[in-house]
Amino acid sequence: MSSAPHTKATARRRIAAPTLAMLPRFGDSLSFLYADVVRIVQDDTGISAETTSADGETTRVYLPTSALSCLLLGPGTSITQPALSTLARHGTTVVCTGSGGVRCYSATTPASLTTRWLEHQVHRWSDTERRLAVAREMYLMRFQTRVPPSTELASLRGMEGQRMKALYKLLAQQHRIGRFRRAYDPDSWDTQDPVNLALSSANTCLYGIVHAALTALGCSPALGFVHQGAQLAFVYDVADLYKAELTVPLAFSLHDSTNPEAEARRRFRQELRLFKLLPRIVNDVQTLLAPEEADPLPDGQAVDMVNLWDPTSGSVPAGVNYADHEDQA
């Protein structure tokens, strides 16, 4: 039996098509990369971000694709189909954002993910009591304070608001900046104070990371347990678990920065490794959606087989002609 010759072209194709064993776990990936005013392309070496100067000189920076969890594409960015395909094969979520990473417009979803965690999410979201139970568990994760099982969502919102106000007041006193009021106004962006600018910038990067994690798990970003009515409702729910630890203190530390948005993104990225955010997101989401599972599957776990739903038998194999089965029934 003859085999295909080992040429340079076939070797490159094999490198560009990684196997499951070659890919790192999502929780072990790098955090995110924000890019704007560049062209993302695929060449024989890998994926690079290209810029061209006025005199025609091209500068390339190669991206660590296999270890990158989220690529944020800002204004002035273009991406080629081969580059997007490679990112999808490596499980890298591509998020289209506004300037500076503020606002998230869309994101890619790998087609190879199992729907297991999405089904857990829908199961808990579709019932009022189960949905409230998840909201209470989120409050416990945020503030390490358990609330009575009878606590309604309106009470949870009020308790959360009081705790965040107290945190803002404490940090404002520590940094001696007087009174602080959280404000997010995209229409008057440049008139906001440095803390609000830094907080909005860091939060948007956090949303990108959470969006990437939920996509890697196969969850729906739209089915939130506290937030609702937006395609990123669950993203906002999960991101709220970490703001008091990560983005809020960071924003207050930049109260006298001359460029709080850019500095917040840089500092946020630097602190993510120490914070070990990606493994926490995966673990926390799985715990919220399926607390009864002692040993949940790692990340989203890709599947190669699609089954058919049966209300009596459970899952039955797909790709089978059931005409004969119907005749025998």
C-alpha cells in the first residue's frame, strides 16, 4: 500500500489541521488579544496581523492561535476566510467589538461542541424556581453570603446594589477621590471621569473573556438568570461574579491616569494570569448549571456524533433510516 509523498505543502496542511490531542484545554489558554486597524491573514507560517505603512512596507505580528481563547476585533479590522477557519479549528472565539473593545457585537460559535451544557442551562432557565435558585447561587459566589431559599429576585437586586455601593465608597475613600457614581453613557463617552472610563473598558474585556468561555462550553450567551432581554444576558450574569475582585479595584487604581481605557486593558490582561480567571469561569458555570454532577466534563468537549431525541428511549442514533422500525411497530 503506497502512501502520499511527504512534501512541504502536505506538512504545512497537517500543521494547520490540529488534532484534539494537540489542542490545549480552554482553561489553560491565554486570555485575549485586542486588535484594530489591522488585517488578520493566514499564510504558510500561521496567522498574522498585518499593517501597511504609507510607503508600502508591511509589518507582520504572528498570533499564538492555539493558545488564544479570544480574539477581539476592533474597528478598521479585516480577517480572511482561511484565518477565520484556522481560529475555529483551534477553538478560538472571535468577537467583533467597538473601539477599544467597548461593546460586543457578535462572536463565532464552533460547530463541534456538544449541547450538554446548553441543555443544562435551558433546564434551569425554563423553570422559575430553578432559575431563582441559580440567581441565589450567583449571589453566594459573588459575596460569600448565602441567602434564604425564599429570597426573591427583587430582594437580591437590592442587596447586590447595596454591596456594590459600599464597595465603591470604600475604594473611593482609599484612593481619596471623593464621591463616586457609576455611569455608563456611550453618547457622552469622552466626558466621563477616568474611573468610569477604566471600568467600562475593563468590563468590556471581561465580557469578551466570559463570552469566549460560554462559547467554549456550548452555552447560550442570551439565556441569563438575572439579566434578560439581550443576546449577552448570561455573559453579564457570569461577568458580575468577578467584577468586585478584578475590574472595580483596577478601575479605581487608575483614577489619575491620562489614558485610563488603554491602561485598563493592559493591566487587566496582565492580572488575568494571577487571577486564574478562565479555569474559574468554566468551573463556576458548570457548578451553577449542573451542581449534581460530581465530575463534570472538561470545557465544552467536542463531539463527533449527533443523536436523535426520543421522549421514551432517550437518545437514539442518528444517520439511521427508521422506516423499517416504524413498519415493525
